[in-house]
Amino acid sequence: MTTVTKTVRFDAAHVLTNHEGLCKNLHGHTYRVDVSVSCGDGMPGDMVMDFKELKRIANETICDRFDHAFMYNTASPGETEIAAVVERNGMRTVPIPFRSTAENLAKLFFAELEKKIAGLSSVRVWETQDSSAEYRK
């Protein structure tokens, strides 16, 4: 099995409603997302996937949508209220139907990328330099 990984980055704000710690407050991160694609020993040619193509798909699917946006949980009245203010002031938002934890984002990104990338093996979302969550099927 051979695996290749491409890393993309985006900046976004969020809040974790009902969290006990400081993340209950509005804050942001520079997210790093590692997208990995694997192929067995019978891979065609000498590449699992072209890095340029992997980067293009990851940027279109993740960064173009989430970069410099406020991610909010549509099930949270407080987050929805913040998003309404953000939108009224001409700023970007990304509605998602769950809390914007690194774990949930990794699963969301995997589901969206899986439709476009054959052999997608994992997606790892880094919220800080030393904290990440990985989703793999």
C-alpha cells in the first residue's frame, strides 16, 4: 500500500456552544488539513495521485468554502444569531448541522472529498500545531 498526502490550510472562526472551556467563546484557528490517498501495490503508473490535482480538489472542496468564514452549528440558536450578524455585515459564514469540532470537520471533509477522490484513505484536521483529529473509513 502506498499513500500520498497533501496539506492545505484555511483560517476560520467558530464557537463551541455548551463547551466547559474557553472554546465556548468566539475564536479562530489556522486549520491545517492533511488529505491522504492510498493505492495497493497494483497502482496504475508510478503515482497514486498527482499532488497538483489533489491540491486543486482539496482547495475547491474545503478552502474555497471555509477560508476566512465563521463556521456555525445550525442547531444552535446562539451560533445562528451570531451568524446572522456576521452575514448582515457582509462577512462569510458556513452553516453546518453539528458542532464545529476538529473531529466533526474531519468527518465532513472526508465525506465531501470521497465523492471526488478515488482511494481517499484519511483526512486529518489540525486545529493547532499539536492538536488534530483524523477520520478514516
